[in-house]
Amino acid sequence: METRSSERDYALVLAEGKAADELRPGPGAGKEQRPTWGRRLEFILAAVGCAVGLGNIWRFPYLCYSSGGGAFIIPYLTMVVVCGAPLLFMEFTIGQYTRLGPVHAFAKICPLFKDRDYLPGQNNLPLIYRSFLPGLCSVLNKGHMQVLSASQQFFDNNLLEKTKGIEESGGIRWELFGCLLTAWVIIYLCIFKGVKSTGKVVYFTAVFPYFILFALLINNVQLPGAVNGILFFVTPVWSKLFQIKVWVNAAAQVFNSIGIAFGSMVSMSSYNKFNNNILRDALIVAVINSFTSILAGFVIFSAIGYMAHIHNLPVDNIATDGPGLVFVVYPEVITTMPVFQLWAPLFFFMLLCLGLDSQFANVEVAITFLKDEFGTKILPFVKRDELLVLIVCVLCFLLGLPHITKGGIYVFQLMDHYTAVVSLMFLAFSEVVTVCWIFGVPRISYMAKRMLGKSPNIYFRICWLVLCPVLVLCILVSSIVHYSPVRYGNYAYPKWADGVGWVVSLVSIIWIPLGAMHEIYINKGSLYERFTAAISPTLDLDMDNFPRDEEEREN
């Protein structure tokens, strides 16, 4: 009897969810229709494209290399299971249930943190640097002597015409200007029709990189010395497991890669149909993201073994700093492939695809925010969505111009250093505290139950309530304690540049306390009453997404 009742309840949820799909709780009079993904596969591919990026291709292998090979894989996979997948499921739940972008979704969940999410420029480093240029940068360490490759010298002296420091901008490099413009034109053409066009593009951009990675892997494992590199990758240095830094790096890699607290996953899931299986989707995205990182690890370390063999060096004496590891290794092994003149441009096109997928999501967050916040105000002036997308892309293009001057590489390094960890972890911690402790795990579980027909199991609830907040707090504290000033190679930035970097970092997070103070100020009553009202959700779990009117139900 109880089972039949549950089945009837779930059928009602599905019926109500179908009706709710036709409604968009965004701005504007009446019931404005919110677009949805054409197929469920499109959402999964878009989420995978957002999660899988350049960090999987270079940052994960580098962290493995510097953290004891297989010793890094253990904490990495642990963090995916304990933190990454549960928080991704949580963000999908919020986005799909509220059918709002991150700013307005979190404003309904907890008005005190209403400005927790919209982060102009977070992870919005110019696409030209994130795709084309790093591939030209390579430094090979041999023993204690650093040897600059021909590509490194070309990168510094010909392509960038690099100045001596951030103090000298040196004017715009017009070749880079053309590349940056081309990148943003591609982005606009791919997303100007909204999720309908983005959903079609990701069929290619999300899948193509795997074709290149598998081709490289098949080639690399046949090279002499490849086995030694793979053994270095999969064999743990057990002593490294007891170093806190390894665990912190693993957790930070999971957050940066999956995109927790970026707002993009909330935004993309807000275009889902109400009864979409978000638990399945979250697990698929988390697994594919981790699989891609490990696949890239096999590609990189088989190539490192080959390089160690031809240079007669130990495997652990090949790597350079950060992305230089990858952009030494990939060009080196591409030259060993048949018809390498074809594979070389395909490889860099793969990097472009990885950058495009991530950028699609970042731009979509900004557009969703503008529509939800200012829809009634800007629609009279911006008659079509295509024009709004164009305005956002043009503004992002203009923000990228300082990075393509002759001294732009120093600006890029400064931005990357100060926005990648501290500000992101602060935002992630505020998100976890807001949702899991203030809004409450029971409410999140109830939202998931209304969409899926059953509550999340005890594992997810424990992760949300205890494990995720504690782990994120540990990462945040560690990133502050282990802070070091930014450097680019041997160049030490002046003090004022470090100050600018901190200002850039604070721009992303200052809105949280300012928004909280504003919310308390506008509320009525005593300070306690104002604070209580500020942490009380305005999201009506029974009514917001379940139309009761018979006419709405028929539509």
C-alpha cells in the first residue's frame, strides 16, 4: 500500500515537473518561457566540456609529477568521491529545481549571501593564452642547467616580444589581437542562440579532444622508455601521502577542474527539464572528468619516459614548472607521429576546443545573471538575446586586451596566481556553509526528492553536512598559510603588482560581506530579527516549481 502511494506521488511529481518545465521564474511579466536543452545528452556534454579543460591536460599530470606519481592519484580520487561528486550533485539540484542562475538561486536559498556567486572575470583569463600560446612555451631542465628550447625563444622574443617586466606594457601585439578577436568571434557564433546552439556545438568540442588523446597514447606507448614513465605515474611514493600539501593540491584540483563554486554548473542545470536525473548526470560528469585526467597522465608520463630515454636522464629529472611540463612533452612526442605536420595543428585545435567549452559556461553564467536580474530593464533596449550575448562577448574581449600587450604575459601570470585558489576556496566555503548549514541538508534532500522521487542516500547527506565544509575550510586555510608572492620564471614582481593582485582577488569576494550587510540593513526589526530574516530562505519548496492552477497544469 505504501509502495503504491509512493508511486502515485512520484507520478504526480513527474507530471508537475513537466508542467513546470514550461514556466520560467525569471524576470518579466507573465510566464516567460525558459529554454531547455534539446536532449539530455547535450546537457551532459556541456557539463563535461565545462569540467574537462586545460587543467586536466597539464595541471593534473604536473601535480602527479611533483607529488610522488601514484601518491597523488589516491588523494585525488578520494577528494572526487568525498567532495567533488557530492557538491556537483548539490549544484545540479539547486540549478534544476530553482531554474535560475547562480545569483538568484542562492539569493532565494539564503538572502544573506545573495551576492555569493556572480564573479565577473573569475576563470575568464583570455582564451588566447589558455589555448594557443602555451603550446609554444617549453623549457627543458637537464640536471641543474636550464636549457631554453627554440620554441621558448620564439615565444618570448618573436611572438610576445616580451618586455622586461609588468612595468612596461610595450603596446599591443597585433597578431595576438587577431587571435583573441577570432576566439571571441567563435564563442559568439557558438552560443548566440543560447543553449539550443551550445547544445549542438558541444557534440564536437567535448568529444574531439579524446580522439587526439587516444591517438597520442597509442603512439606514445610504442616509444622506447615509455614503460618507465608509466611506472613512475602509477607507482606511489608512499611518504608523500603524509604531506598535507599533496592532499590540499588534490582537493584544489578537483574544485578547479569540476568547476565547483564557479556558478557555471548551476547555470547550465537551470536549463534542464524538472525531472531530469541529476544524480546520474553528476556521477557521469565526475567520472568522465577523473577519467580524462588519468588518461592525460598516461599520455604525459609515457612521453616523459621517452624523453628520459633519449636524453639519458632519470624520469624525475625531466619536468619543468607548471604547464611547461606539458608543453615540453606534447610537442616532443608529436614529432614522432606519422604525418606529424597534420597532428601538430590538430593538437593545438584540441586545446582550443578545451578552452572554448570552458568559456561557453563562463559566458553563460554572465548572460543568465543579466537576464534574471535586469530582464525587464534591459529588454526594451536589447530587443534580442543575440544582441545581449554580443555585448557580453565584446566586453570580455576588451577585458582581455591588457593580456595581449608585449608585457601581457606578466598580467596573465598575475591574474592566474591571485584568482585560482584563495578567492575560489573562499567562495566555495561560503557556498557550502550557505547551502549545507544555513539552508540545511534536509531542504536540499527534499528538493532532490521532488525531482528524483527519492531522497539522496545517507552518504551524500553526511558529505554535505560534515565532510565537504571541513575539507573546504582546510583548503582555504592552507592556501592562505602557504601563500607566496607571484613570480614569472626568474622575474620577481614589484610590491605594487602584488597589491594589484590582491585587489583583483578581493573583487571576487568582497561582494559577499557587502551584500550581507546590505541585506541586514534593509530588513526590519532588531538586529537579531534582521539577521534571522536574512538567513531565512525565500524559496517556497512547495509552490515555486509546482503549479497548482489547473490551467497551468493543462499547458
